[in-house]
Amino acid sequence: MIDTTALTPAFGVGVTGLAIDDLHDDAVVSRLVEALKWRGVLLIRGLGLDDDAQLAFSRKLGTVVQAAPGEEIFTVSLDPSKARSAEYLKGTFHWHIDDTTNDVPAKATMLTARHVAMVGGGTEFASTYAAYENLPESERKRYEGLRVVHSFEAAQRLVHPDPTPEQLAVYRSLPTHETSLVWQRRDGRKSLVIGATADHIVGMRPDESRALLDELLAWTTQDRFSYTHEWTVGDVVIWDNTGMLHRALPYDPSSERLMRRTTIVGDEAWS
């Protein structure tokens, strides 16, 4: 019997009693999609998807992003022999939302655990929906209308505060993007668009901008809006990429930790 329980009072749902064959049942998938929409993070312990099963499940959630031409599934590892983006993945140790520099962010991300670290390597999530909803009314009014510029450089400077000219050239070859600080979606829900890529608030002095962004990040990532997942082999976690900050917890790069990731194409542009 498939059952669901809340991961935290604010967000997240854990699913038990689900087998791989259940994913062929459209009614079951519809129930999972609804839970993901309203709870933000979906955890299925020990499901044990292989690549084919992960892709099949992902396609039931929407169109799968191609990580590279003809490549719909992506390896997450700090070992450069296993993941060509291993160096840039060090930036994922900081709170972030994916695709803040694109016009349309990915809708959702699915991670499956193939190998886990002996120490560390968990994944933390924080709900920017819950964080916004619990702000005092005066603070909400303060943030309405503010715009934030996001950049790859801002995120990478957290890893490399003093980049080389070559690194800077790479960072700045990628586009920046401006979003609302408070995103109101088609369905009326609002969330905060913050995290490692948030470079500055438009029209605000740099020191004031940095202080405000840091203040909001600290507010959003407090315990009552957060959940930490400690991985076991076979776990599947899916999250709403547009409304959940996430970060990996540090682990030894020489560990065998390896995740496989699929990403679902978004259908709503940043405002």
C-alpha cells in the first residue's frame, strides 16, 4: 500500500510502499505530481531506479532537459573522471536555485543515489514559498517590486573569491539574468528568488544589496523552513526547482558518492 507522510510541517513528503511497477500507473504518478506541486520535495526511499527507469519516470513528469546533445541523464560526482563538470559542482555546496540565469527555469529535478559518501554528502532543501509566506507583512511590502540580477560568477566567487583572469573570462562568458525578488506565479503563489547566483539588487547600493540578500538567505534557510536528506543507495528525491533552495553537504572528493540527475523542462518564465 502506497502511503505518504510529511517530511517537515512546512514542506516535503515521503512516500512508502511504492514499487517501480507502480510508476506505470498514471493514477499513481498523478498523485505524486500533485504531492510534488504542493509540498515541494518528494522522497522515495530505496526505490532503486536504473537509468532507463529513471528516464521513463522523468518523462511522465514532463520533457527531460538534454544535459548535452543526446544526453538526458547527468552524473553528479566530484571525480573529474566521472563528471566533466566536477570542478563547477563545488559551487553546489552553497544554497542555490538552478537556472536563475535562464529565461525559463527547470520545473523539477530528480536525483537518484547510486553510491553514497561514508561521511557527509547529504542534500539540504529550504522552501522559498514557506519563507515568503511567513515574512511579516511589512517585510513583504519592502520586497515587492525589487529586482535581482543573477550570475554564474556570483556563485563561483563563493568557491573562488579571487579568481584568475582565465576563470573570470569563463564566468563572464555566461549570461546574467534579472528576476523579481518575489516571484508571483500563474497560480498565485509567491516565492523568493535568492541563493548563490543572486549578485545584486537593481538600484541598491552594493553594501545594502548584499546585506539584504544575506538577510533573506538566513531567514529562508532557518530550521523551520529546511530539511536535510541523508542518502542511502537507491533513494529518489524530486524537488520543485523553482521554489526550493538546495545545497550538497561537504564530502570527501575521493569518496564514491555518485548521483544520477534528470531535469524537467520548465513551462513558466521568471517574472
